Amino acid sequence: MNYPYQIKNLEAYHKAYQESVEQPEAFWANIAEHFTWKKKWDSVLNWSFSPYKVEWFKGAQLNITENCLDRHLEKNGDRPAIVWEANSPEQAALTLTYRQLHFKVMQFANVLKNNGVKKGDRICIYMGMVPELSIATLACARIGAIHSVIFGGFSAQAIADRLEDAKAEFIITCDGAYRGAKEIPLKDVIDDALIGNHSIKRVIVYTRTHAPLSMIKGRDVWWEDEIKKVESDGNPYFPAETMDAEDILFILYTSGSTGKPKGVVHTTAGYMVWTNYTFVNVFQYEPGQIHFCTADIGWITGHSYILYGPLSAGATSLMFEGIPTYPDASRFWDIVEKHKVNILYTAPTAIRSLMGFGLEPLQNKNLCSLKVLGTVGEPINEEAWHWYDENVGKKNSPIVDTWWQTETGGILISNIANVTPGVPSFATLPMPGVQPCLVDEKGIEIEGNNANGNLCIKFPWPGILRSTYGDHERCEKTYFSIYKNYYFTGDGCLRDAKGNYRITGRVDDVLNVSGHRIGTAEVENAINCHTGVIESAVVGYPHDIKGQGIYAYVIFSGIHENEEHTRKDISLTVSKIIGAIAKPDKIQFVSALPKTRSGKIMRRILRKIAEGDTSTLGDTTTLLDPTVVEILIEGRL
Ligand code: PRX
């Protein structure tokens, strides 16, 4: 497969960018011509930001799996689609060619059908990073069911909330998952999530860890048994369901500034075109290369750059079950050497954590296959950028710093490898089709370079979210009404003298902990569930490895046993309600929170104290009781 729309030099980038702004419809129609459609579109783009409605390629019909699988079979059927590296280096790697993956996806689509799944049904997928996770996800797309993958670190309560919100009727899970030295009892967590649930019709369980399980008659079935039934039917073929361009492909839950995560909705055609276009361009993928995205498929990065982007481009995507530090901190480098990885796409938090082990784990590792490095998920500090550049890329591989979000479907702002220049800690320039702007507090656009403001996007790109599941109003309110006629990203940003963008971090109450997005309100709600907690306030503070740590101020009615014990109890409560990823790093017990006379918590002050920067607390005279601040400073952890 070649990519006629791959941008090959700086001039071509400027030309493509200009065309995408001046004639967006013609620009995207030309690109969309390179995909497989059952029926072409009637119109390329219909849109309005107020009220919010976006439709790309309306009237077209397709199935994304025909683009990710079937269309590669004739010429590249024997090319590896997925190379899988197990958690344990002792276990042999596994390769699925396009032909094999196509077969397995159809086979599992038949399993889904036999179990009563129909087009439009919602299926929750809660699995470890095994190849069957990719197969299950693609099989949902094949049959036209809406997948909602939930990261294996979320708790039973978090799953239960998501199942209810998505009105899901089916679950695909594993007995357990291996992650480093840990074994995570996924099915047990699902069982807890399903206590009192009467909507789930079927739970399909894939065997990975052989952990003992409860299997409920009439509800739970084994993946392997269901496959055997399909095999004995003898016909693995499963025609790709015809989907409208704007039919929902998936829901993915993400945190915002309210306590309740929202189900970001992505539809079929626009998302496909966007992930493919950005994959092929940002990483400058060349056929035959091995692309290693280290994310989990439970996050948007895995959806877009392990599955849909690479597979729609006929690429070879490496999927890794484990973690960078198991069995030791050379694991990534061993994988790069073993599989001759060409593109390594990871998160700053992973880089910072590996930096902490020094250079020893990199010694004698052959990394010369690497051509392009990428980062995603949070701002990368210059120190980590240079470490990555010098020790991994050997100053020979461009680093693409890709800024995007669950809501954007794919990369919006990034340098393009070997085409547009990289600048340490800058995401740099917008992709064609992306029209960023900076606005001030009042929503007035700040023109010109050397500017600092809130990052908005003026015009829809094909991968933009279409809604938040079951609550379109919430989508409109969150993204399109804070600044009228703009999509508001929630990020602060500056633009330098050359027009390069640098993301400075969230300006709303959303934290980015180890690249995971967590709402402060969500953590507060969880802390407040602990018996004895009267009130809490959560803020972020700089953390050397995680990027941001979680700092909780808690008003407690009576310490049980001792403070340390109570801290552990509160952390466990948060683990049960959200998941271990949201556990506070620090809990300071306080007798009061700094509030204005109208009862609003002044988070700015709490943030400053957590950061240890108490020299510039600003005006505290509007506080109901300014003496609170001194007490908080004294008790700082
Ligand atoms: O704050 C930005 C940060 O991550 C947020 C989006 O999080 P999520 O939806 O979980 O998606 C992460 C993976 C795409 C953004 O609002 N972020 C993401 N990439 C970068 C970044 N911040 C700075 N630089 C980046 N490259």
C-alpha cells in the first residue's frame, strides 16, 4: 500500500495545510478516495458548533474493518498486522498476519452473533493487552456493535457506572491479566461490577492466567468454547456489516471537570480517515516498518495508533502486554532490538521513569532500527526530551511531540517526522485540517505570534467527537459553549515567535497523572465516600515521574486509629470507587478549606500550597477566614 497523501517535505506540508483551510471539503474528499467504501458520500461536511452537529462523509456506507483488514488481503495478506510481545520475555512472541487477523476477527464476529449481538448494541471490553483484545474490538466493528473498551486499571464501581451509562448488554473480558509482576483478576472485578446488574446478557471470558473463576450459568461463557462452536459450523466467513459514515464506532469514557466521566462518541468514516491520515503523516510510516505504540488499548492512543490508524494503513503494529520496567528497565530496549522496531511511540511519564534507571539498561542494546520517536499524553519536559533524543534516538531520529485528546480522535498538533522541525517541549504545528487559535478569558481570539491563552479549534476536522453518549447537551456545554463557536480543548497554550504551539497543561480541573486523565471532582467524590470524611479538595502538584501527583486536603470527623491508617483507608476507598490510578499521593488532614464568602473553595491557593510555592498566594482578603491559609501552609506534606 502506498500513501499518495503522505506529505514528503516542508513545502508540501504548507501546501496541504493551505488547501485544507481554503477548500476543506475538496481536500478531505481527495483523501477519502483512497479508502474502501460500499457507497460514496453525498456531502463531505455538514457542521455547526452552535448548536453542535458535525457530519463527515454523510450518506457514505462502509465498514472500518474492510479498510483495516479485507483490503490488504490480496497484496499484503501475509504481512504481519499485529506482532504481540507477552508480559514475560520467556513467552514466545506471536504474529498475526493480515490474513490470520481477518480470519480471527470474522470468527469472533460469528461468536458475537451466536451470542445475540446485533448492530448498534453496546459491548464493554475489559481485557489485558492480549491479541484477543484487538480481535474482540475489531469483531465489534465488523458486526456493527459499539465497543467501549475500559482500561484494566478501573475498579468494579467505575465499570458499573460505565455499563449503566452505555446501557451495555455484553461484556468481553479475560480471567485475568499479567502486568509486570502482578496478576490482575479481571473477571473477579467484572463479577463485582455486575452485582445487582440485570442488563448484561452475556459475559465472554478469554483464558489468559488460568485463575480460578466463578462462571454464572446462562450469563458467562468461555471464549474458547464459543470459538469451537463456530469452528464446527465450518464457515468462518462473516460479511462486514454496512455502516453509515456517521454510525457510532465506539464510546470511550474520559474524565472532565465534573464528577462523572463522559462517554466520548466517535463515528465511523471521519475517525477512520483521521487516524489513518495522521498515522501515515506524523510518523511518516513506510510499508514494512514496525510501529510500536506502548499505550494500552483501553485509552484513545491505543484505539487510534495500535489499531485503527496502523491497520487501516496496512502497517505492522506491535502490541505489548507488559510494562516498561518488567522484568527490568531494559524491557523496551529489548523489544526494540528483538523486533527491529522502527517507530517507538510512548508517554513522557515512561521516559522519565526509565531515565531514573540511568543508562545501564540501554547498554549493548541495538536500537539502530529506530527511525522515528514519538511522545503523547502530557507535556514533555526538556530534560526528558533530550534524554530520549540522545540515548534512544542517538540524535538521529526525530521526536514527534503529538498533542491531542480522547475527544479529537487523533493527533491535532505535532511536528511531522523529517518534514517539519521539532522543538523540544513544543507540539509545534497543526496538522492539515486543524485550525487552532488562542483565546483570552473572555473568548476573544489573540492574534499574532508570541501569544499565550486557552487553546481552541475553530473548524471541525474529521476525527472530532460527535457527542457524549446519551447526553448531547453535556457535549455542547463542555466543549462548545465556554467559548462561542469554538471547540475548547481545556488546555492552556502558548504560540512562539515562529507560530509553534506549546501546550502548557490543563486549565480546568482535570489532572494528568502518568498520562492518565483524572478529574479532581471525581477523586473528591470518591474520597467523600469514605466514612468520616466531611469535605475534601483535590489539586495537582508537580511530580518528577508522574508529571502531576494528586494532593488531597481532607476534613475528617475523627481519625480512626492513626493518621497513616486513615490515609490508607481513604486511598483504598478511592481505589474501590475509581481504580488505583486515582489514589492520592498525599493526603493532608485539615480543619477547614479556604473558601470565599459565597462558599467557593479557592483552589488557586490550594494548588500553590501543594506546589510549595507560598510566596505568591495572591489576594486572600476575599476569604471567609484568611487564617485558614496559615494553618494549611504549616501542615503541608
Ligand atoms: O492536556 C493535554 C494532554 O492530555 C490531554 C488529553 O488527555 P487524553 O484525552 O487522556 O488523551 C491523551 C492521549 C491523546 C490534553 O488535553 N496532552 C496530550 N498530549 C499532549 C498533552 N499535553 C502536552 N503535550 C502533548 N503532546
